[in-house]
Amino acid sequence: MLIKNQKEAITVSTLAGVGVAAGGALKDAPYEGFKPQTFMRSPVIGATVGYLLYKKYQNVEVPLWFFSTIGIERVIVESWKLFRAHKPTKFKIGEWGKPVVKHGLKCELC
């Protein structure tokens, strides 16, 4: 089946985002708690990716569209998290900003 119009493109992309969000919630919620704003991020970015992709590509197979959306959404979200790079407080060991002692040497990047 092919993506035939922009509505289908956005719908499939939103569902891809919901799948990513559900997987992330299942993985992280037991440790970090459920955060609705974080859950909604992937479907919104997925829908945006679908809208923008459809401007360039039409008549693409649904599975290819679905997984392409997931890949692009992950690149966007993980890049955003990398660039905003605040010190994580949820981890007790190896927090950023603390020197790591490796083989008796003090190393900021090890």
C-alpha cells in the first residue's frame, strides 16, 4: 500500500511517533515515572516529520514511511537531548562534571 495523500502521511507518521513514545514509556516509566509531555513529544515530532517528508516524497510504501519516520524522529530527539546536555540528576553513579579515576589517573573525559 502506498501513501497517497498528506493526511495518510501524517497519520502513519503520528502512529510511528506513538509507537516510539509507547516503547520509551515502557522502558523508562518504571525508573523515571511517566511524563505526559515527554510522551507527547514523539507523536508531535513524528507528525511534523510526516508533513515535511510528504512535501518531498509521494507514493512511498507504508512500511518504509513508518520506519523512516521513526529513524528521523530518533535522530531529531536524540540530537536535541545531546545539544541541550544538562547534567543528568537521575543517575547516581558517573554524573557529569565529576572526575573519573581510571587506573590511578584523574581523567575528565574517561
